[in-house]
Amino acid sequence: MNIGLALSGGGVKGAAHVGVLKALEKNNIKISCVAGTSIGSVVAALYAMGYTSDEMLKLFQYFSKNVLRADPKYLFSNLKTTKNILGQGIISGEAIEEIIDECARLKGYKYIKDVPLPISIVAVDVKAKNKYVFTNNIKNDNSKYITDIEIGKAVRASCSYPGLFAPLEYKNYKFVDGGILNNVPTDELNLLGADKTLTVRFPAGKDEDPKSALDVLFRCVDIAFDDRDEKRVKTSDYLLDIELASWNVFNVKKINFCYEEGYKIASQNMDEIKKSLEI
């Protein structure tokens, strides 16, 4: 039985994905293929390369502040080249690429096609308005599936949240966050050979009162994603919803909290997960 795992976007809330993986590990549930969008692509890539949930949590804790810190040199470069200090994003996103590439190097990998576990990572080419998928599933000959990209670039592309992170310019593409078109990539799992699918997402909470402009923005994004992705997640054999407040999206102080919530909710639903996946 090949079990596929789909991991949605959600910023820092993605630490809950790591908690879910911890619960799966404790119950000896092995994932055969994985698909991820945005922060889900980070966890998917690390898992596919062989990192454990404990190692992932340490990576989240150690690197989170660096990833979300604006680089003065980058901001000055924006001002010099575009006459706008924000350029195409407050943060270049290079830190994400460097961290993932270092994690890949330690495992002996470089390109996504080198990774042993079947994986798909979703991004959007903002120029052509098309979804692209970075994958090691070389059986798929669709031109929108790319296999020869470095793992760090693939993850960086999927995580390039518009306005915060600059788009990744790669060859003739300009990639932004995959969540723009597919925040919950359950549909990619069948192409990777999954017999049963488990999807983890972060729906908008039912009773949430945003206080700041950013809180309102993130809340609206969550609501829009919920409405758009509802049909896609229905194809999953088990949908694990983890409700975390929208303001957790880029609050690095909430990493441990999100991790614990993911572990707790997955553990509470483990009997149903096993039943749905026929384990």
C-alpha cells in the first residue's frame, strides 16, 4: 500500500506538519510519496531527503528568524536597481534556498530528480499564470513538470509569498508561491503512485477576530484558500484539518506551539487515519 501525504501552505503554521509526521512516525506509518506547497514544500523536501521529524523541528527553530529577516544589502540593491526599497519583495528568499541546498548536500543530493522518495512541489509562474510542479516523477512528460532544478530553488520558488518574498527568476520563469493556484496539492499524489492519500491543511478558524491590517490580510487569504481548495481536498482519503489562528503565519515565536498542535491533533485522530488508509 503506497500512502501519499499532501502538505498545504501556511507559513510558520507549517511546523504543525512536522508534528503530524512525528505522530505518524510513532505509529510506524511510512509515507511512500509526498507533495507540498509553500511551507509544505519545505517539510516535503526534508522528509523526502530522509530527515526525521525531530531533525526538522530543530531546523525550523534554528533557521526561522534568518529566513524572515530582511537583508540590508538586498534592500539597498532594490533601491539602486528599481528605485524602490521593497523591490519585488521585502526578503530575497535566498536564505531558504541556501538552507535547503545545505540540507540536500548533507544527504548527497542536489537536484530534485536525485531525491529517492517520490515528491512534487508546486509553484506558479506569475508571468504565464501557470502552475508548475517540480518533481522526480520522470514518468510524467507534461512540460509543466520540471525535474532538473536544484532542490533549494524548487522550495524557494514554492515559498515565494507575494509581497514578502521576491519571486524566483529561473530561466524564463518568474516563480511565486504555489498556493496562489494550488495550496493543497492532494491531486499530485496519484501521479506519484499513491494508493491512499492523507492531506494536512490549515483552514481558517471559525471564530477569529483580526486586530491589525496584516491580521486581516492573512485572515482573508485563509478564507479564500478554504473556498477554492474545498473540491480538491475531497479527493483525499483522509483530511486532517489543523485550525491555527491566521496571525500565526509569520510569527516564529509560535513554532513550538504549532508543532505541538499538529502532533496532538494527529494523535487524537490516529485511529480514524489508520482506518481511512487501511492500515
